[in-house]
Amino acid sequence: MNRFLSLRWFIIAPLMLVLMLTGFGCRGGSKKVKESVQPVTINWWRIGGSPQEVANLVSEYKQIRPNVTINVIPVREEELEQSLVQALADGQAPDIVTFPNTWLRGWQHRLAPLPPTLNLPYLEIAGTIKKEARWVLKNIPSLDIKTIRSRYVDVVVNDIYLNGQIYGLPQSLDTLMVFYNIDLLNAAQFPEAPATWNDFKEASQRITKLDRQGRLLQNGAALGTADNIPYVFDILSALMMQNGTPMTKPNGTASFNEALTVEGENYFPGADALRFYTDFANPTKETYCWSAEQQNAREAFAGGKLGFIFGYWRDLPTLKAMAPRIRIGIAKFPQIEGSFQTSYYANYFIEAVMKQSQNQAEAWDFIQFINAPKQNKKYLDANKKPTAQREFVTEQLADENLSVPAAQVLTAKNWYRGYNYKVAENAFMAMVRQTLTGTTYQEALNTAAKQINQTMKKP
């Protein structure tokens, strides 16, 4: 180590220690500066992982901001909304919340956007002969949209940049993929996971077993129904987007139920996608492999009787725990044969700052710190998470474990920008139920679009 750098560290380190042990005191500086270095506690409600995943990042931040304490509080995703509503009513909202990306628009009015600069204290060492530690207030430039666009994959920019402001940052990106039972696929004489929907249908048909009465004994894929399959909204949305369904109009209203005109002919790609999906649960179709009477898809997969299930990278630990004896394969979401462009669906988590927080500057500073490339790479490497930042895609593509999710992030998309994702999700599930009970595809689509358009209006 350079002798000067070594000497400087031995001067700074004891001063830092003294400052921390004496309640962050400092010599000189205005009253405003001294008040700015009072102890601050940031409460972070986090879904999608354990506090241990970010423990090292929290520790690193404490080293550069010794007056700031970060409390990481795990919250179950299904309990997050109710807990937040209650906390807001009680005036006890957390400072930072991990939100599903689909919630961001609906919670936007409760969130504090990233300001252009953050006014924060910095510890400086000054003096020519006698070195002294002094806290100074600085206006620190925040990330701007130009940097965001260059650093993050496209879907992130579209999700976090609302009305000309940045409302959150993600630590990773998750995309819809396929988990499959390797042994069932081998038994069906498929040497590798299907890459196209034509191959997927064939593999599913080979895996599916029925008795003489046409009852399902073994299932090729969990597709076609609403209530016993996870991520119905995502799967159907991905199918629609793949076949060119216009999901929304320029004004933001839903249009997946509308026709496209090609060479003077009208056709309804949304109806085609809905038909393709529900055919997997239609006993009169050759693709029949699933029904509303089946057990939950994850339980069926864990029981060794299901070939394919759709999910996200974050679901893999749960599947492995449920099915310790099953060899689980991972494959990219199937594509339309002959398509010139790949299309994948993104569903992931974003850290945001609550407007009710009394520590917005420190909260945003911490979010930017953990998402800086150096810190973000540490997080991704330690926890084996797929990247949201362009810089790390190539490296993850070469990683045997992460190559599949990494291959999907650059062309990942989603479409819902409304204010109530739960209503939109339920509308898609109702659309599937209606279709399976005899409602025409177009009528079911029209009803769903009408319901979702109600959520596109600002409350």
C-alpha cells in the first residue's frame, strides 16, 4: 500500500472512531450542520428475501454514514398492502418500502420521488499541520434519467419513471420462465426443454396421461385455468404481447380486446391468445392437460405429476423445498415459432421512499448507495439474483446458474400502468373463468377491458 495512503488512513480511522463514540460530535461548523448529523433510523419494509441478503450492504453504508441506522423488516407480500394502510393511518409508515413493480402507479401519491440533489452531511478531514474532522453539509447530485436509461434495462425505466420523476430503483430483475420435471421430459423423449410454443404443446401432450374415462392422471403443463395456477395475469399478458396484441392505446386505456387490421382484414390477437391459453384446459382439444379440479400447480409439481409450471426465479427455492426429490430444469419462456424478436415478461420488486418519511434524503441516499454498480454487483453475486443493470448481463449469461434469467432481461416487458393492479389481475382471472364456462372469447375480453379501464383513471 502507498505510504501516504497508509498514513492518511491511520489519521482518519481514530478520528472516525472518536466521532462515533461521542455521538457524532465535531469541531466547528454551524448549528445546522451539527443538527444534520444527529442519529437517524431508517425503517425498511422489505419483501422478496431475508434481511441477511442485504446485511453486508447495510454494514457498508453504516461505515460511510455512521449516524444512520438501517432496520430491515421482512414483510410478506400478501400482507404488505394491509400493513401499509394501517401504518399510514397510524402515522407509523416505514421510510423505505419494497414494492412489486405493478404497484408503483397505484402508490405514487404516497411516495416521495427522487429529488435532483440530496442535502447530506459529509465527514471531512481538514488542516495542514493538525488534522481535524469536520462535518459539512453538501448538495449531492442524484441519479438523473439519462443515467437511469444507460444503466438499467428498458422495462425498469418504463416502470420507475412516472410523470418526469424517478420513484424507485430495483436491486434485481425477475422474468417469467419455465420450470420443468427433467425426468418426465426425458420419459417423453424430449432431450431438452422446448423453445417454441409448438414444441411446448408437443412435449406437454406426450407427458399428459389420461385414463379411459378421459380423466387426467398426469399433467403436461399447468395452463388454462384461473384459480389453481400462479401468475395467470402474467402468462396471459405475455402471450398477448408475443402475438402483437395492442395492450393499451396512447392515452393509456386498455385495448387488448380490440381488432388489428392487416391488409384490410380484421383479426383479434387478444382472443387468439386467450383461446390458446384456455385450450390447455379444454377436454375437447388435443392440448388438454389441466383442469379447474386439479390441485394447486405447485403441489402437483412437487408430487411429480406435472411436467411444466411457470414462475419466476424467486420461486425456485420454494419449489426445491417442496420437491426435494425432483430434478428441476429451468428454461426460457417459450416463443412463437418464426418470430424475429423475443419477448419476455417482467415482474420484480422496487425500493421506494414513503412521502410520510421524516428521513427522505437519507432513505434515498441509501437506495442509491445499494444500487450503485459496485454495491449492486456484490448483492447479485452473493445472492445469485438476475440483474436489472445492463453492465452485468454479459457476465451472467456465462454463469451456468443465471444464464436463463439473464437471457431474458434485455427484451423483458410488461404493460399495466394502472392504479389498482389487484383489480386488473382479478379481471384477467374472471376472463378465463368466463371463457371456460361458455362465454365467447370476445365477450370475456370486452368485460375484462372495461374493468381494467376503470383502474387506469387516477383516483
